[in-house]
Amino acid sequence: MKIEVALIGNPNMGKSLIFNNLTGGRAHVGNWPGKIVEKKTGRCTHKGVEMEIVDLPGTYSLTANSIDELIARNYIVEEKPDVVIDVVEASNLERNLYITLQLLELEANIVIALNKWDVAQDLGYEIDLKELSNLLGVPVVPTVAIARKGMEELKDAVSEAAGAKGKKKMPSVSYGGKIDELVSRMARVLMMDEELSGVYPVRWLAVKILEGDGEVLRLIEKSPVRQDVLRIASEARDVLEEDPEAVLAERRYSIISEILKKVMRGARPLTLSDLLDKALLSRRLRIPIFLALWWALFRFTYDVSALFSDLIDMLFSWLGGLASTQIDNPQLASLVADGIFGGLGGVLVFLPPIFFLFFGLSILEDSGYLARAAFVMDRVMYKIGLHGRSFIPMLIGFGCNVPAVMATRTIDRDEDRILTILTNPLMSCSARLPIYILIGSAVLGSYASTPCTCLGSLSQL
């Protein structure tokens, strides 16, 4: 018996270690057809079952916003592997189960590898594996990839799941009354297109159409039921009174939260950082807070530095006046008073705003907000054609463009990497921000903080 197994999970969850453990480190490496993204495949045999294992790109979701997400999703939808091993971090279920729900929408035959089980136990978490398996409707196997623990049990679960494929009812995700009604209506319409419904799960197509997924909308472009489907999708915004994509994402996290309440014990209490995350990263408040903090930064820069700038200006004006009265030669007096003291005063008067600007930036960085700003701006990055991973090099570019360009080596796809490199020099690095301050102070005076806020915010885009 030969089966095809796909391995998927968030980056840095131990997915590659599990792949190496299962295949014995013997992997064939190439590129996905037509894509400059690495593809790893390997084989293993377990109790007479030959498994061909494909290591899909690490991804946080299956929304097809990036090439990695698109490759992983298309492989599962189009190739229909016998089993999908979903690598989930035991100590971070809330984030990792998001992709699990999306796999259930794809009607994938899932086996969950609950990795870093030892870390979860060390943190005091108690996870009811049987209940988690019952609620999700899929097998759950605890593993410790770094110590090669749970690998045989994982192979057993994969073999059993492959044997049961097609014999059991696939679990589905319920989003609640209004959403489920819209999805069901759209799924019934999509079933009329036999060509489309024969390849793709119609419920998944309906969910993606509600979310406005560009790839799926292109799939139905020539479908005879396209107009009926789009009419239902247009009703969704009025029925839900919000952006359907945001509503669906929020509902998924609500489902995960309900699951965690039933399966997890010993979770740490909410910390100040958790509470800040809820406020700073909330869907409605994150952009206003982002803009307000930048405005406050530049307001702080000008208001606090004003006294020190005035003192420097007064000092050099007094020195210039003293030189004028003490030097008899008018040309020399003008040189010293206006040229030396006036020139130095004109430059040094900008040191306080520059100092307080970087002082304010250091506070934002040390507080952890700049890292949260990366999350806030992630969707914007996609809309302007950049990869989500491009934000970190661009964030580094806010300090200096040289290490920022070097940091693009973490971006896998050549096209995304080159685009980020070409865009990074446009970032407002630390050498440019003082110029905003200087020009703002010289030209706009006390009204300079608002334009500088706009420039500072644009530098994050």
C-alpha cells in the first residue's frame, strides 16, 4: 500500500524536524513547478505502508495572500493527499489551531502532531488529548520532534487515517446562524456546477468567496452559476453588517477559544502584555492607536525639546551680542557673532528635537510596540504588493537601510526579496527623520508635529 502524506504547519513549529525524523533525513529537494520556492519530498515505510511525504512551505494561514500559502493550499485542494499531518505547537494552541480549522474547511484528512509536548508540560499546561480529538474530529498525537518522541505513534495514526479515508464523515466548521445560512445557500448553488464541485469542496469555495479570495473568484469566473454566487456574496455584507473576511476570522478565533476552554487546564493568567495586545491589536482600534502614537511621538519631540532649543538659542544670541560689543573691528565682530556663534546656534538648536525623537523611538521599541506595529501593518503590506515578511526588513530600514537590505535574505522567494530590496531605500531611515524635524522646525514652527507624524507613519508603510 502506498499513500501520499503532506506535512503542514506554522514556521518554527518543528515541522522540518518531524519531516527529517519520518524520512530519515533522506529528502529530494527541488522547486515547485513554476515557483522559486523549495520543495522537499521524502519516503518512509511503516508496517508495510509506503509513505511519500511532501513538506509544504511553512505558513500561518491558507488565505493565499503569499506564494507559500498559495502553494500549500493548492497542493491540498488539487493533489488531495491521503493524509495531511498538521504540526501544532502544544504550548501555543490558540495561534496554531487557526490553520487546523482552515484545513477542516478544505475537507482534508488530518492527523494533528501536537509537537513540543514537553514544553507545554514544563509550562504547566494540561491538555485533554481525547477531548481535543473529539471536538476537532481528527486524531491527535503528542510529539517531541527534537527528541524523536512520538514518531512511531504518528506513523500509526497516519496509516490508520489513510485506511479510514472515505469511510468516515469529514468534520466541518460551523460559523453560526447567519454565516452558515449564507455558506449553505452558496454551496447549493455551486453544486450545480459539476465541473467545479467535482474538484473543489463547495463549502470551502463558498467561505472563500465570502472572504473575497482573489484566487477563488478567478476560479468561478467562467462558471455558469457565477452571477448567482456573487449575488449571495453581495448580500453577505448587508446581512453581517461588517466585512465578511473579518467576521469569519473573528469567528474562527471564537471557535478556538471555546475549544481551549474545554481541553486546556493550567493556562497562565492574562498578563499586562496580553491586555495591551488586545487593545493595541484590536481590529477597530489598532490603526487609530498607531496614528495616535506617532502623533504623540512628534508632539512629545517638539514640546519637550522647545525649552532646550530656546535656551541654546538664547545662549548663542548672548554670545553673539557679547562678541559684537567686545570686538572693535566690525568685520571680525560680524564673523564671530553672526558667522561662528550664529551658525553654531542655528545648527545646535536642532539637537534637542533630534535627541528627544530618538528617545521616544527607543521607548516604543523597548515597550514592544514596534513589534506589534509589524502585525498592524501586515495587511497593508499585502495590499501594496509586498510579502508579509517584508515588514521586518522595512522596520529595520527605519533605523538604517544597509542592515535592512541584508535582512531580506530571510525572504524565500526571489521576486519578493528583490522587490523588498528595491523598496527599502525609500524607507525613512534614522538619517532622514532628523531632516523632517529640521525642516519642520524651521518652516512650520509649532505646527510641525502633525506633518512629521504623517511622514513618520508613511515611513512605516
